Amino acid sequence: MLEGIHFLLTYNCNFECEHCFLNCSPKSEGTFTFSQIKKVLDEAPKIKSIKWIYFEGGEPFLYYPLMLEGIKLAKDKGFKVGVVTNFYWAKSIEDAEIWLKALADLGINDFSISDDYFHYEEKVEYFSKIAKIAAKNLNIPINSIKIENPKKQFLLNNNQEKGKPIIGGNIMFRGRAIDNLIKDLPKKKWDTLKECPYEDLEGLGRIHLDCFGNTQICQGLSIGNFLEHNLSELIKNYSPKDHPICGPLIRGGPLQLIKDFNLEHENKYVDECHLCFLARKALIDLYPQYLGPRHIYGLE
Ligand code: SF4
């Protein structure tokens, strides 16, 4: 059941992290206008199952006034609201409280920070502590999104039940992570990658929207364009098994994409997402309406 709409408020980010599955950087373009936000939030109440609206990026605090107006509108419409940030602005507790005061006044329900080594290296504990103390002082509920070093993760995974992600520590090999982080990692045979382990491709669960209209169920995988069709209609009419990419993924995972489209492939991949992402990249010109934006795939 679709419960959350996540605004990718902007693809622009002050960081260029090695693991970013949206391929964001200071050069990335694509930011919502307020009229686009209003269009989405006018549609959201028509989708009765929606409970949460999130603002994330890229880095949403780079467009602070726009983010605040979006939060205000979402709260006015009765939704719970969350924000995801890399907290680059948390230079001191006093400064962080200035940035967070307006969010506290708006009654934000979840405040998630990306406090991992990839964003801050060894300084992560210092800066995340500042953000956490400031949020606590203002009674803002705070969560951590921790991404483990992938080599450590694979060691941990060997001790986990097969296929189960480590909560809070799992990296997914999509976007820039494929270019930067797969060297020397263990790999699995391509014909064992038979299911999508993470996304609810049928029930959706949550969708991520960008300013180009892409309605994404996984990074770079869209069910249609919410600027061309009303979002509520798009959701109502979504037929997972008839979707040219989701259909095969539901039937047999990334392996099925390779088989259905007779795609060239390597013998081994790090995980399901690694194969899925490269298969989708090979299909981008065939299905531009469902695969994009191109920069997520590292294409111009
Ligand atoms: S990249 Fe593919 S396999 Fe991985 S979560 Fe997304 S849709 Fe599923």
C-alpha cells in the first residue's frame, strides 16, 4: 500500500558521495518549483493511503525557504512530514538550532540525518552529535541513516540470514556506488539474482518524485510522469505486471530483465541491484518514459 510521497526537492547537493544512488553533486540540476509541490499536495489527499510526505534530495536545506513552504502546506493538509538531510549546516549547536527552529515550530514528525563515513569521514561523530543535540533541544524526533563501509557489510552479511538486509547498514549498488565501491567485493553468479530484494514493486509503499515528473519506485525506475498525468490517476492505473521493467522484475528479478530483453551481461555481480541497474541502463533509450532521469545512470 502506498503510504509515503518523497519529494526529491532538488538533485543539487553540496557533497558528491561515492555511494550516492542518485548520482547527486554540486553540479546536479533539477529543483522543484512551488507550483509543482502544490500540484502534488493537491493530489495526495485523493490517494487515501498516503500518511507521510518527505522532503529530501540531493540536499533539501540548500533550498530552505522552498522546503519550509512545502512542509507547511503538507502539514496544513494533515500529513505527517519528514526531512532527510546531510546536516551540513550544523556547525555549532547554536547555529543548528537556528536552522531547526522553524521545523520544530511546524511540528515536523521525523528528522533523518545521513550520519555516515561517506559524508563526513572521521568527523561524522562530531557533526552528527551537534545535529542530534540541537534536534533534541527542540523536541524534534531524530533518526540516523547509517551506511556501512561495503567491505565490512559483506563480512556482516555472511552472518545474516541470506537476502536479509542489515538494518541501517546496507548499501545498495545503484548509481555512483557501482562506479566507486564494487572493486574487490565478492560477487554472485548472474543467474542467481532472481528477485528484487528491497522495493515493493506491486504495492509501492513509497514513491520518490522529482521536478521532471518522474514518479520513481526505485532510483531511476518510474511508473510514469506526474506532470503529464494526475498523480492519483497514475497510482490508480499502475499495473505492475504490465510495466515493461517492473513486470519482469516481479516475475524473476534482474535475471528476468536480462532474459526478456536478451541483454549482454557479465558472469557475476555484487548483488541484485548491481545487475538490475546495469540492465536498466542498457534499456534507457527503449523506455525513456520509465527509466530516468539520465544523470542517475551517469549519462548526459
Ligand atoms: S535496483 Fe532493481 S533489484 Fe534493486 S531495489 Fe531497485 S528495482 Fe529492486
